Amino acid sequence: MNISRQDAAQALASVEIADRRMDTLRAYRDAAPFLQLWGAVWFIANAVTEFWPRQLSAVWLLATVIGSVVTAGIIVLHARRRKRLGLYSAEKGRRIGRGFMMVGITILAYFVSMHLVLGHLDARQSNAFTSLFWAFTYMTAGAWLGARLFLTGAVAVVAIVAGYLYIHEHFALWMAFSAGGSLMLAGFWLRRP
Amino acid sequence: MSEPNDIIHQSTRLRMMATLNALGAREMLEFSRLKAVLGISDGNMSTHLATLEKAGYIQISKDIVGKKPRTQIALTKEGRRAFQDHVSYLRGLLEA
């Protein structure tokens, strides 16, 4: 069998493309449950806020705590799955764990700092501000991990900004269906090959 | 320099092997997912999978999940080694 240098270069390029595609699909598959979880959190917390606005603080606090605990559970399940499939290394696991912890602390510090700087925000502003942060985070992650995640964040950003500017009375309900709903649907999209 | 592998070098089989090589050691990929990743027909998939299976490079397992049949594919140790040898050969060609 005779393979020219050009054939070899083409073959290696196709191997690299297949490799990258699998990395992207794996990232999508790993991200999907987080999007669905937080889409559900947004949906439920916003829907409750719409109908019982006086419970706003308690609902969001409870939803965030539950979401965070389930997120930690999903991370552990992912690590176990990767271990079972022979994709896990203890060193990498520790590095990722430290990374997640630092990201969590950084985000918490960001929100505390922003609230100190911005002072009191009303319910709509606070909802839009927090939700926009996460939607832009999905876009940023998508810039590295894949176009579908980027697009998901972009759709959420547009929905949040449009809702904030044009929907005054039922903003929370709008957020439940548009932002929460789009994240949940995106989770199904990300699972597709 | 190692020898080229004409079974693996065929373009569809090369992409198939590269995709399967990206999986973990005990990870399997469903037929439908591999087909979607490669963008080829059922018939084409079956032909190339049969060639790779006959060479001992892949392992195909079938089971029933719920009420639906499921076909999963994984590289064998020999297949992973053969793929890596072929990629080394290709890299060697470019570096020579």
C-alpha cells in the first residue's frame, strides 16, 4: 500500500476532526444535565415568584441551595461514570475539583461585590442581573466547548433583555418559560449527536 | 517506521476508528450515535463495521434496552493498538 504525504496529511486531519467532534459531543453530554437542572430551577423559582411574590427571597434561596446540592451530586456521578469507563485519573479529578471550588468561590465573591457596588436592586433588576450573569457564562463556556452551548446562552440573553425591556407585569413568568424553558430544551438538544 | 494498515486507512473506517479511539477503555458507542457522528447510511455503516470486526479491531455487542434493540460498538485492545500504529505511521511519513 502506497500512501503519499498528501494522503497522510489528509488522513491525520480527518482523525483530528473526529477527535475534536467527540470531545465536543462529550462536553455537550456532560453539560446537558446541568442545563436541565438549572433550567428547571429557573422555571420553578420564577413561576413561584410570579404567583407568590412575597416568597421571592425564600424561594430563590431554597432553589439555589437545592440546585447547588444536585449540581454537586451530578459532578460526583460524572466522576464515577468516567472512572467506570476508564476515563478518570485521580490527579485530573483533584485538579477539576479544585477548579470547580475556585470557580464557585469566585462567583460568590463576584455577586457579593456587585451587590455592594450596586446597592439595592428591585426584584426585576435582581432577577435580570443574576440570570444574565449565568446566560453569559453559558456563552463563554460555549466559546470553548461548542457552538450549541454558546447559542443556548445567547438565546437566554436575548430572552432576558427583551423581557426586562418590554415585559413589566409578568416578567417572572416570562423568565420561567423563556429562560428556564430554553435551558431545559437546550439540555435535550445537547444530548443529540 | 511501522507499516501502513490498509484496513484502517480507508477514509470512512479511519474516521470510525478515530471516533471510537476517543472513547475510554471501557466505553462503548451506540450504532445510531456513531452513524450520526459520521453522517453515513445504515448500509455503509454495517459494511465497514463488518470489515473492522472481522479484522478483530472492534467489538459489537447487542442487547435489549426497554423493548428496543441496542447495538454498541467499542475498539478492542488490538484495534486501539492498530489505530495508534497507523497514526504513528502517517505522522512518520510527514516527518520523514
